[in-house]
Amino acid sequence: MVVDPGPSSGPGGSDLFAAGGEVGRIMAAFDWAKTPVGPVQGWPASLRFAVRTVLVSKFPMVLTWGPEHLQFYNDAYAPLIGAKHPAIGEDIRQTLAEGWDALGPPIERAMATLEASWLPGLLLLLERAGYREETYFTVSHAPAFGDDGRVAGMHAVCTEVTGELLAARRQQLLHELSTVGAQLGDEDETVTAMCSALAGDLLDVPFAAVYLSTENGTYRRVATMGVDAGLLPEQTDGATLVPAPDSLGVTGGPWGDPVTEAVVLPLTAGQDGEPVGLLVAGTSPNRALDAEYRTFHELVAGQFAGAVVNIRAFRTERQRAESLAELDRAKTTFFSDVSHELRTPLALLLGPIGDVLENRAQPLPADVRDQLELAMRNGQRLQRLVNDLLDFASIEAGRATPVRVETDLAAFTAELAGVFRSATERAGLRLTVDCPPLDRPAYVDPRMWEKVVVNLLANAVKYTFVGSIDVALRADGDRLLLTVADTGVGIVADELPHLFQRFHRVPGSTARTREGAGIGLALVQELVGLHEGTVTVTSEPGSGSTFAVAIPFGRPDAAPTGAALAPSEAARGEAASWEEETSRPAGGAPGGAGAATVLVVDDNADMRAYLTRLLGPHWTVRTAANGEEALAAVAERAPDLVLTDVMMPRIDGFELLRRLRADPATRGIPVIMLTARAGQEASVEGLEVGADDYLAKPFRSAELLARVRVVLERSTGRAAAPTAAPAAAAAAAAADHGETRRPEPTAPPPGTPVQRPEPIPAPRTSVPPVGRPADRRDERWRLPSELSSIPAVRRRLRRFLTDTGIDEDQAYDLLLAACEATSNAIEHAQEPTEPFVEVTACAGAGQVEITVRDHGQWRERVPSMDRGRGSTLMSAFAEVTAIPSPEGTTVRILATISAG
């Protein structure tokens, strides 16, 4: 659009200040005749236009004119100088005298060289509120030209970024404190280390001292930073700080001003908790102690309080653990009672689910049936675990007694082994069952024997990856001998004596899964012992293991029931669960076009299937069963995010993370750790090795989706080059973080005829269309009309513009414009006929063209607070045209290529 500037003499005095708001009224009433620029009627046209441009802008602007640096500014600029407003017509060197050492040189350079300056986050000393204030501004200075084409003054655009920089600085300190305070070591050492970490932000905490509570109700000094410890009392009652802060001789702030104030905060565990200490923190002499500053101090105190409370709780827990041997009987009773209590809600869960699944009269939708079967399998798995715990508790309490009955043990054992055949075949193993009829009756408790056989077979499947599993039953004199041999990973000799201990796991052992309570083999030993038998193991690492169970033929404890013995539902459920575990990872879910790729790594097949179903509608999902498979999948094609379990066989989640971070090619891939290991120590361990987030099971699906989305968008934001103008940078940040309020979309110029845009094909192609030059590049994408598509647009366009050879700065500008257009299309195109946006990028003949098309009618979802900013932003970088039609709107961004 071309704007007619009017007569060459510029706007007249009557309307020059009309659009300037409060500052315009001040300028209109000002006696300019007493200044070097003289009466308004005599101003040159260049000054008139410059002043009018400043006044109508909604962005903070200031104009200086003449060698006297007389200043003109707008309403948006007035708050930046605080109590010094109004300063219209005054020398800016006097108004900003305290900060002129920083501002003067770039202004003079811009006026001398005719090149604009760009100063992001410039530290300025201002006295706008009655004290020497630490402030930060992003400023650009450019020369202002007179009618004769010579430099007549300076034109500056600025925005205050003090809040953002202070928040980032303080957030970094809080992060450091959290990391240091996570160490559950000696209380004094941890507090001293945290106090030393405060030195990383002396601008906000010039000095500090930490006092911890004692048994007599006083507080003892433990650590100091930035101040001579001898000047502070060794003990205090907490009522006063002696001596006063201004007598400690501490300086602070960017300019070394004396520190005269400090805050004293109690270190409490929760709102109603007793104080465990005090934090004395000096305040910056160059920042007002406002609400944000006070909140920062409270967060710092919270970090200290949390660390002390955790250490003391850990110490108490350790002392309690030393007396656990005396509570063994109570623990056994507890397991028994809890197991009984869990059986009732489990029955009320599994019963209705089973009834619904078995109801053939009202068939379920396929997806509902899949989810209920998943719940049923894992509920049965929990039931088996509860039963094992109950059995173990009963055995320890001496309440478990086998009821031996005459049993066709050969046939029963063969049938029990047979239920694992599907699992072994799916795992690629050969199952051999050699159980010939015995020459005399055997007397065992059938359900106890079933647990022995099932646990040994499950253990063999868990640790065998190639080869075979052999089950054999023989008579050996007066005893029965059951052997379960495998060609699995084997066990080192040092671990064999501990193999049948409760909850013992062989460290570093390779298994199909790390899941399990660690009581299977211990339960086998106890059950065999109740039959007056023994269980032994021989093993060689890398060759396999052989478990041998020897029991007497026994004697009957009860008459046979006459019912045929068959594997119980619990045994079949255990075999079915291993059938799931030995399944190879599914191919994943394709997600939407252009969606980010998430690699799910978990050794539990049901968990992989659940996460795939949960994430699939939003992103492309690939799966792996352990860290080893995950590394191979990453090497084949790098994902946008890795979602991994921690406890896995072969390569666990921590080792997977370490290897990804150690490789430059995969160092930048974000990783979320998902694990059953809950608690602060576990999460800190994950974050310390480089995880982007850490989520404990069980989790809410909405929370997981939110965390995945945030990490993906944060990762995309880190990849963008931080070299944009302030408004553009703010827009890019908003797009990266998925803010729901966007600038108003670019509207077509008045009178633009409604045109029907050419349809854009959905598939992406890089082949030049017929009739176009061979050097022309075309790429097209069709993405869901969701804010989660913005990062995908940014990634693809960035690659396209880089491959095209476009200058980095221009590429960044075009990315901002395209993302603005895409976010507008997503947020403002209502009731679309197709839930997609289509983006095309073409480059050739010295131009690059990006179009964004939606399939709805534009209107704002919420009233815009920054009306027109999106249009202004896009138009600043390229020629933008909006073409509405009944089928949707196409926004066309055209720019001449600036070679890099």
C-alpha cells in the first residue's frame, strides 16, 4: 500500500501533534520558539515527518534533533524515563546523564557512519525512580536526515527487557541451587555448597548467611557468602540481625554501590512447618525490593529449606532402617494384610472388566476392547504379584502348609510347560519338554508345584535370547528331579549364593525386562522347602543356567478330588504376559503429516502399545524394547524426541541417555525419562545426566502429552537463531511456546477482489513441475490445523531455506513471517471444511515465495490486544498478500533472495 505523504512542506502545526496522545498534547502546548528548533511553522519538512512518525507509533521511540540533542518522544517511551517525564524539548544528554556513557558512543557512531546500531540487553544506569537503578534495554539507533540529506539528528527505537533478563538470571540461580541441594549428604556440607552457589548471582544476592536450628531453639551459623563471617553472630535467636547490613562493608550491583538492606527469611517445611533455619540475604542496592524480588528470595529460601528437610528426613529414615531387622515379623504381617486388602478391589476391577469382555450380546468397538484387554492383562499381572506376596507372607508367618494329593506329575508338568510354548516360539527359542510317565504316584500340592514350574520357566524366558529351554522330569531314586535348563546369559559365580534371596537382582544382568518383584526364585525355594525338597542352580556366564528341583515322591495329605488337573488362569496369564513381552516392538504410529517423531523405548510390550496409542494421534511414534534397539533406531533415523523408561535390560535408560549425549550427532535430541522410580533423588539423577524431563509412573495421560509437547517446542525454539528485532523475537517465542493468543492475521487491502486460490496438493515433492526451470525448488506440506504443527513448519522451512542458500538473517525473517501466517491460519480460520493447513515454499529466479492456505473463514477467537501486529511483522520482512475465498484464505509471502 502506498501512502501519500501530503505536501512537501509536511503536516501543518495544527495537525502535527493531533495523533500523539498525551505527549502530543504536551508538544502542542510547548513553546518551541524558545528552543533552537524555533516555532513549529518554521520546522523543516523532515523534522515534521520524523516527529509525526514518532508520535503515531505504539512502540517506544525517541528522536533527537540538532547539535543540542533536543528530544521528541511518544507515549510508549514516557514510562521508560519514569519521573523525568515530561522532558520534551530538553537535551537528552541531560535527561539520561547517568546512562550517557553507555548510550553516547553508539549514538555518535550511528550518526557518523550512517549505520544503525543494534544493542540487545544493554545495561543502563537510570535514576528515574529516585535511586541508581539497574535496567536493561534493547535499543537501535539510526541517523535522522534533514531536508538537505545530511544527518540532522538521531532516531532510536527501544524496549525495556529488565524483567526478562532478571527473571532468566534468577531462574538460573534457582536451578543451580536445586542441583546442589539434591545431594543427600552431610547437612552442613550441603548447605555450605548451596551458599557458595549463591555467588553465581551476586547482582541479586550480594551476600548471604545460613543459620540452622539447634535442639535448644536457637540458630547456629553454618555458612556465609560475600561477607566476613566474623562480622556475623555465631548464634542468634532469629529476632534480630546484628550488626546492621550497612555496617558490613559489602558492595553490590553493577556499579559497586554499598549494600544497606538485607532480608531474613525462615527456612520452613511447608506453610505450617517449624523453621529448620534462617537465610540472611543482602539485597541489591540497584533494585527495588518489589514483589518479584521478594518472591525470588522466598524461592531461594525454599531451596535451602527443602534440602535441609530432605537431608534430615533421609537421616531419620536411615536410622529407622537400622532397626528394620526387629520389625521383620511386623513387615510379614503387613504384606499379608495388604495383600488380602488388595484382593477385594482387584476382584471388583477384574470381574466387571471380564464380564464386559465376555459379553458377546453387546460387542465392543475394537479400540475399546483393546484398552479393556490391556487393563485386564495388567490387572491380572497385579493380581499374580499380590498372590505371590501373600504366599510369601504366609510362608514367612508359618501359615502355609502344602496339601499333597496324588498327582499325574509328568502330564501336569508337561501341560504347564506347554502354556509357555507360544511365548518361546515368539521369542525365537526352542522349547523341549521331556516328561515321560513316572513308575509310581507322586504326591504334591498342585498349585504350589504350578508356581514352582511357572516361575522357573518365566525366569528362563526372561534371560534367554537365543537357543533353547529344556524341561525334564525324572525319577531319581526316592526323589523326583525337575530340571529347567536354558542357553541364556548365565550367572557369574559370585552371585549364585544370593540368587534365592528375597528381592535380590543380579547387577548388570541382561534380561528381556527389568520388571518383577524379585521374589520369584525365593518363592520357588520356599515352596520346594515346604515339600521337603531342595533347589540348586548351576550356571556359566554366556552358556546358560540349569535349575534342579528335587523333592520326595511324598505321601498324601488328602484324598484326591477326582477333578482333572489343568494350568490355572494365573499360570496362563503369566505365560500370556511373557508372550506379550517377547513380541517385537510394533511399527509405531504414523501421526499426522509433518508431525514430529517420538521414539518410545520401554521393555514392557503393553506399555509400548499404550504409549503408541496415546501419542500416535499427535506425533509419529516409533518403538524399541530396550536401549540397544533404541540406539540402532536413532542411528537409522534420528527422532525429534526420545521417551524412554529407565529400568530396561541390556542398556538401561541412563546409559542410553549418556550415549546420546556423548555423540555430537545425537546430543541435541531431547529425552524424557519415564519410570517407576519415583522421588526427588531419582528425578535429580535423571536430570543430572542430561534428561530434559522426568516423569514417574503412574502418570496422567494429559500430563505426559503436555510434557512431550513442551519439550518438543522448547527443543525447536533452541534451534532458532537469536538474531531478530525485539518484536520479531517476541513473536517467534510465542510461536515456539504454543501461546493461544496470536497477532491478528494479515487482512487483504480494502477493495481487493475475492479470488479463488489455486488448490495446493497435499503430498510433499521436491521435483520441479513440468515447464518450470530446473533450478527452481518447490516443497509442499499438509499439516494438521493445530498449534503443534508450528514447530514442524519451522523445521521444514528452515531446512528448505538453508538448502536454497538464502542468507541466514533473511531466512530467519522469513521463518518468522511464515510462522505468523501459519499460526493465524490455525487460530483464526474457523469451522474449516478440512482440518489442515497447507504450506508451500518455492525458490528460483532470485525470489522465494511461501504460501499458507487454510480451509475456513477468518475471525478472531478472542479480542486481540495487539491488533495488526502480525500484519506489521510479516510486512516488515516481505511482500505479503492475503487472498480470501469461500473455501479459505491463502497468504502469499514474496521476497527477493539475498544470497548468503
